[in-house]
Amino acid sequence: MSDLFNTRQAAARCNLSPRTLEKLRVSGDGPVFIRLPRRAVRYRSEDLDSWIQEHCRRSTSDDEPKELDAAKGSTRRRTTSGTAPKDPKTASNQQPTTSDEEIRH
């Protein structure tokens, strides 16, 4: 079993303030956490490391995180759905959606 960190310890490991880590937890943008009885929140070291790794970027203009290929030291664009990023040329060919206002009339 891996070590468990409380919010203060996990924040220190990520070089964040505890308050920032709490806000990320509420918004769902932070690392995976465990909620124990009595509202105790804990983080596993591998979840913290994974979350940090998911946010690696090579440039400030990168919109999407890149996964670091540790064996080669290179990066590749990471997609959340497992599919290739959408091509902007074909994105305009998608069907328009119907708004709630159009449905009511």
C-alpha cells in the first residue's frame, strides 16, 4: 500500500498552497483523492505524481497537456477521449445543434 498524504502534505509535495489544492478538489481539476470517515481527505503518492505528469507542457501556448514518453524523453499530444484531436477543417462540417429557444417555438 502506498503512503497517504493529508491536504497540507499533498500541497507541499505539489508546491501548492493547501487552499489551492482544496479549490482544485472542489472544482474537480485536482488530483484523485480518497475521502475517509470523518471527512478526512487523503492523497496517494502515485495519484499526485500522475496528476503532475498529466500537466506537463513544452510551451506556454500548448492548450492540451502532453504525455512525457519517459523512455524516449519526447512528448506526444494527449487526448482525453482516446481519439485524435479534431481537425479544424472538418469541424465546420458538423451538424448545427438546436437551441432551447428553437425547440420552444
